[in-house]
Amino acid sequence: MHSSFSRFLHMGKELLPVLGLVFFFLWLFNLMGSLQGKAAQLTGNNSGAKGWLLAMAMGVLSHGPIYPWYPLLHELQKKGTRPALLATFLYARSIKLPWLPVMAHYFGLSYMLTLTLLILLFSPLHGWLVENFCESQEQLGPKKQ
């Protein structure tokens, strides 16, 4: 009985920092929900280079599965975020920071840096192409069924 309780306490000590981190991120995402208006302003039609850099940086920093991001991206789109910046964000998500050291180990530092820089360089181009495609689809009008 004593050994199982001590194992339970030991496991609790190990999990406590992880739980603290989870609660911190929950608080941060709750805070981000209240910052959606500011984010939409930073990524609107007149955002310029700041919007592009913000979309790329947030894409690189975002982790985990994509499906929790869809509601946030939808809200940003409704508040005026350009489709180009949403596509840039999604393209830049392919850079996974935790995997960069592993990629450098297996493929070499020059390959990892080249691939990462190419993804960063092509993410705005991808966003621009998506935005132009969306605009051309809007000009065609709704499809008749």
C-alpha cells in the first residue's frame, strides 16, 4: 500500500509541470479569443508586410493538429482577414520546429536550412495564388446546378 501511494505521489510530481503547461495554453487560447479583432485588423486588406510576416510566424509557431485552428481561421476570415494570409499561415505550418533538429541530424544542416527557407519564401507566393484563385472564382459567380 505504501509503495503504490509513493508511486502515485511521484507520478503526480512528474505530471504537475505538464498540467501547468496545459492550463497555461488554455489560458493563452482563451486570451487569443479576445484578441481576434486585433488579429483581424493586423491581417486585413491594408496589413502590408506586417500581415505577411505575422501569418508566416504564426504558421511556424502553431503546432498540433490542424482541426482546432479551423474555427479561429473562419472567424478571422469573417472579420476581414485576407485569404492570402490564411493560406500563407496554413502553408507555413509545414515547418515543424520540434522536428528541425531531427531533420538536420538525418539529412544534414544545409538541407534542413534550405528546405525551411524555401517553405518560408514560397508561403507568401502560395497565399497570393490562393487569393487570386478565390477572386477569379468570385468573378465567375455562383455555380448553377
